[in-house]
Amino acid sequence: TANDYGYEFVFSRWVEALGREGDVLVALSTSGSSRNILRAVEAAGSIDMTRIALLGKGGGVLTGLCEHQWIVPGATSDRIQEIHMLILHTLVEGIELELGLA
């Protein structure tokens, strides 16, 4: 995808091809300003997917574009990403409990 359309569209093309109304997109961006993530969030919104964002460094341009967002405070990318992983693991654990899989 990146080779044919550019890295900016690497995720949005997948969302356009595979995403459906009612699906959920989980977007992660340490800076909140990654153009490839922004394009994917925009693509998901155009087909009425629910959008969840895990962001850092104040949220960047992605702030307010998703139905649900967590902006992780922190000055360094590694710490922000560690908190993102903690949030993701906790969400998956909750989903597994709800589905009776845990």
C-alpha cells in the first residue's frame, strides 16, 4: 500500500477496503499528529465506524476526532507507549471477561 499510494495512506486504504459500519477502529499515536493515523481515523468516520484513540503529548490533531479517546500524559514516547499497552491489555481482559473467555 505504501509503495503505491504513499505512507500517509498505508492504514486508510485498509480501512476503506475492509471497514464496515458498526466496526471499531482503535488508533494509537504517541504524538497525536501522525498523518497516516489521521487518514485512517477520517476514513473510519466516513463509513460510520466507531473510533477509539490512544494518544499522547496533548493529543495533537487527533484530539476530538474520535468518539472515545485517552490522552496519556508524558514527555517521552516510550512511557506513553507503555501506558497505551497497559490500556489495551486491560480492554482486552474486560472484553474476554464479558464474553466468558477469561
